[in-house]
Amino acid sequence: MKTNRISRFIVSTYAFLFPLFIIPAQAQSSNNQQILKLRKEYNEATAKHDSTAITKFLTSDFHVISSRNAEVRSSDANQKFLAQEFKVKKDVLYVRTPKTVEIFEDWNMASETGTWIGQWQEPDGQVKLSGTYYAKWHKVAGGWKIRAEIFTPLHCSGSKFCNTKPKIE
């Protein structure tokens, strides 16, 4: 009899608690899908060298630290930075590939980690620069926007460009 009561308690407790774990997982899945969709659109805008379109994915106080330690503060400054980058490096391509997206629903924040690759032509060869990145997302007015990104290089090849180490202040 005691075993039967314990079994019923476990089953009823599980039946009560199970929906509490499933609903947040479904909400996270929807948020994860939204962020992954936005990242795909961001990559497409980057491939088109559309610095204006990229701005729509960013909060106004966006902050980035590039693989060479350049810091850009604000979505407007980032738009100007990228417009210049696309003008100078006509064939540049940057792609971010997400590995994980984690959501903190209570605070409307998410983290995205993954790998990135950048490539462009220099006079002495094609640069292939790659590494890992971290992006911090915020849900603002019902939509996800990137507040910050940090890029860490792990490999560089193809040009003398790779021999010049970034300055660290």
C-alpha cells in the first residue's frame, strides 16, 4: 500500500510539474527560431553589403569589439563603419554561424555563440580570417535585437595581413 501511495504521488507530482517545464521550452524554441531567422537575415544583408539594412538588427546603443580590437559604439557608428568597410573591401564576406542560442525569458535577453569567417582579397592574396563570436540579444518592443557582439580570431591565412598583430590597449 505504501508503495502504491508513493507511486501515485510521483505520478501526480510529475503530471502537475511536467507542463511547467514544457511551456517555457516551447517559448524558448520560438524565441530561438526567431533569433536564428534574424541571424540568417543579418548574414544576407552583410553578403549584400547593405550596411543600412544591418542597422535594423541592432539596438541603438549597440557595441562591437572586432577581431582586431576595433570598437564601435552605436548602431549609427556601426552603419558608417560597415559602409566604409564595404567600400574599401569590395569582395568582403562575413558569415556568422550560430552554435548555441540560450534565452533568459524573464529578462528578455539571449546569448548566441558560434563561429564566424571573414574573407576578402588583399594585393598579396585572399585573407581568410575565422574564429568564435558572442552576441547578446535583447527583446525590444516584441522583437529581438543585437545589443553587443565580440569576435575572437582563431585562424588567419592567405595574406601578409595575417602577420600584423592587432594592438591591445
